[in-house]
Amino acid sequence: MIDKKISRKRRAAKTRARIHRQEAVRLTVHRTNLHIYAQVIAADGAKVLASASTLEKEVRAQHPKGGDTAAAAIVGKRIAEKAKAAGVTEVAFDRAGFSYHGRVKALAEAAREGGLKF
């Protein structure tokens, strides 16, 4: 039987291969039980253009608990602001094999509200 982590990594690899063929800037999300992280990565995959997470002081000041949907929404707004400051408006959403539900969905919707298109 394949365990959860291997299944997630397999799903992530398929998504990343498709995004790589599109040659698109990608917004990638990583989720743990306590925190959520987001990065905007250049189309060639060589450079991180913007990043945000629940570990940042500004986010912790607004919402000290990092493992819920409210914190994920704050991170989504921050990543959208930082990406726009870096000159990125269109991204491909890479959910890293995580289900589009809960915190991942909250981050994505907040990033869309912040002005990112995907």
C-alpha cells in the first residue's frame, strides 16, 4: 500500500510537470499542521521571486495561530502583494499535491482577491 506522503508527492510531480511545460511562473503552497507557506517561483524554477508564511512577524502579529484558514488567508494576501511588487500578476497554482480544500483553498482565494490571476 502506498502511504499518504508518497501519493501526495506523485500528485505534485504530475502538476509540476504540466506547469513546467506551460513555462509559467508558479505559486506553490506547502502545508504543515502548524503553518502554511507560499512561494512565487520563476518559470525556470531557479529563483524565488516572493515568499510568505505564517512564521513572519507581521502575520503572527495579526493572527498568532498559524494552522487555520484565517492565517492562510492572511498569507494569501501577503503573497499577492509581494508578487505584484516583484512584477508578477499571472501565476500557475501549484498546490503540491494537497487537496484544494480548507487552508489551501483559503490561501488561493485570498491571493486571487489580492490581484493574482490563476
